[in-house]
Amino acid sequence: MTHALEYNSERSHLIIPEYGRHLQKMVDHAVSIEDDKERNKVAKSIIAVMGNMNPHLRDVSDFQHKLWDQLFIISDFKLDVESPFPKPTREMLSERPEMLEYPQNFPKYRFYGNNIKRMIDEAKKYEEGPLKEALVLSIANHMKKSYLNWNRDSVEDEVIFDHLNELSNGAINLKNTDEDLSEAANLLRNKKKHSKAPSKKSNRGKGRKRH
């Protein structure tokens, strides 16, 4: 008995290939059913099959919503059944998503990083006093360390103060302060100290006496 071969090039296009050819045929069959009651019954059966194919998604929120959306997509939006969720449209899928706003650091001083800018913005909210002064000096030292990571040459405190004043839009001014920032050598030394993992030396064999 000879069976006619069916080539992929002759088959209908799989809209969501992950579900396979058999489920595509089930959806095509559901679209062709004229009786509304029977068509809705078959659609729910197809949803159950799709759910069994994705057991790892059962605990994901809106899992059923996603399955119904995919059912309509597989039918090329031709399936007319009652859905517990709003039906998607071809226009909705073709819409381009809105561009995400990525956090942008101050373009002139990217070597400081976004966290420094956030710290400066928070420091501006503090009331004047010892706490704010300590926080601002801590930020300035972090800025100096970041600057030295980018440029190994020594940097004057006045340069950091100018950058801090600019990044804070003039709200923080340390140009007349009597405090000095940490020495460049100390900042770099601390960085090396924390970057090296402490090595554990074995004491095995030490202190043994030979008999």
C-alpha cells in the first residue's frame, strides 16, 4: 500500500512552530466548525492541550490569558469563539513597543557612574548639618576614587569639587571647605587591598617534630 508523501514545502505555514503541526491542524479544524457551541467546546479542548504542553508555565501569572492569545494568533485571527479575555488583534501585534528610557549618566563624567549621580541627588535633599557634610565628603571621596580608576594620574581636590558642584547643579559647593579628601595613594591602596582575595596557607607539616 503506497501512501502519498507530504513535503514541508506543500504544508501550510506554522504560525507558532513551537506547538507543532498537529495543534495547527486542530486549530484549523476549529475554525472550520460551523456550530458555535461545538466550536467553543473544541477551542477549550485545544487550550487544555496547549496548557499540557507548557507545564512549567502553570504557575506564571496570566498563563491562561497568554494561551488564549496564542490560540487566536495560530488561527490567524479567524477563530470566532468566546474568550474569557479580550481578543487580540492583528493591529495590536504589529504595533511597535514604546522605547524604554534607559538611565543616562552625566555625559561629561561617565566614569563616575550612575550611582554617584543618584547619591548626589539624595544628598541635595538633606538638611544642612553635620550629617549632610559627612555624606557629601564621602561622595566626594568616591568621586575621587572613580576618577583615579579612569585616570591614574593624581587629581587635585579642587577638580572633584568643581565636578561635584556641576553634577549637583550648584546645590553642593565644597570649594571653601577646610576638609581635605583622602590621598590618591590611600584610595588606590584600599582598592587593591579589597580586590585581592585573602589566600589561606596550609599549616600542614608546620611544627612537626622528626623522630
